Amino acid sequence: MYEIIGVQFQEAGKKEYFSPNGIRFKENDLVVVESKRGMELGRVKLTNRHVGKDDVVLPLKEVLRLATDDDIEKYQSNLNDAEEALNLCKEMVAAHELNMRLVNCEYTLDKSKVIFNFTADDRIDFRNLVKSLAYELKTRIELRQIGVRDEAKLLGGIGPCGRSLCCSTFLGDFEPVSIKMAKDQNLSLNPSKISGACGRLMCCLKYENDYYEEVRNELPDVGTAVVTPEGDGKVVGLNILDVTMQIKVKGFEQLFDYKLDELLEVHS
């Protein structure tokens, strides 16, 4: 068994796991760790617990320390310096005539490295840009190309529902979303209706998908012949939320709504 804590570096970001190094932490404690990006300040989102070997990626890095006032002050100072570095990088991108969109900039806590996240339609040769940035900023430079969903997560915004984007508020990981999910939920396939701020299919299409799949497996398909208390009929529509079917019965103009247990017979 291994003792771990889960640390988050960005709001709604993915949790990373570290050895607590014998320290008992509380939720929302600020800690300093050596992550894959470098020395960072993060927030404890999963307190001390033991997990099996198969549940962690070894070797586990240890928490360096509980964040001090100096660490927090340095972190805040780095945020201001990162904004200046981002503006500088934007000027250099324009000067080098690179077709890339800068999203944000982050310094590691010890300022040994500065990370620029960007989006681009194609691969970018930014070697000269890196040289120029390293000369001006006097530190290691990392340029990371990210996708449009990651961009929306970092920048935040308001979704079509009028609420803050799910990805920037509580979604830790992106789950695959397909157009089939929209079809199964009888949603309009107009891209403007089912696309989020990132231009991709909305993450919320996934939320009710399991329920729709479960109910669809219980109900007969549209076109199935059935026997109702009113006579023979055919399924012409499904109401997944009510778990009912619309049935056209021979000899009647109107449609009837039935639950599955109200039918006398369902023909396969």
C-alpha cells in the first residue's frame, strides 16, 4: 500500500498524486511539490489515503513542504511577471510572423522555467522565438501546443446554458463526446446548438447519455409491432425521460402513450 495525496494546480485541473512524506494534510492546504513541469505550488484536493500499487504511477514524488508565506508571496509575484512575459511573447510572435495564438503563461515557483501555452492550426517552427525569449527572460522556455478544449478550460467563459464552462469549473478530465450522443437524445444536430465555446461538441452531452442508453435498451425500437389494450399497434416514438412510447393503434387517429408494462405483447 502507498500513502498519497491529490494536488490540483489549476481550478478544475487534473489532480496529480504525491507522497505526503509523513505529513498529515487537510483539504485546501497549499503545498510545494516537484511536478513534471518543475517546482509548483498546488492545493490539496484529496487528503491522505492509502491505495494499492495498481492505483498509482510509480515512482511517487514527495511533497517538498507545506507552503510558507514566502512561497505564497512568490507565487503571486510570479503571476504578475507571467502577465508581462505573455505580453512580451505576443510582441515577439508578431515580429516573427508566427501563426499561433498564445493562451497563457506560467512561471514555475522557483522561476527556473516559464511555460507558454498556445494553439495553432499547424505545426509551428518556434526555435527562433525560443531563442529570443530566453535572451530576454533569462530562464528556460517551454512552448506547449494545446487543443481548443484545453484553451477553453484555461481561459474560462460562459456556455450556451448561461453558466460558467463546466471544463473550467469542475471537470477534471475531458471525456469523449460523439455526435451519436446528440442523436440518441433527440437533440438538434445543428452545430451551433450542440457545440460549446471551444467549437467542439458540448461536454454536457455525456452527462445523461448513460441514462438514455439504458432506457433505449429497455424500450422497443421505433417501428416495432405491439399489442395494446386498444388493439394492435406500432411504436412511432419514444419519450426517454418518461420511459414511455408513442403508439399508433389501428383504427384510431390519435396516438397513445404507454409504458412498457402496460403493453400486452411486443413482437420482436
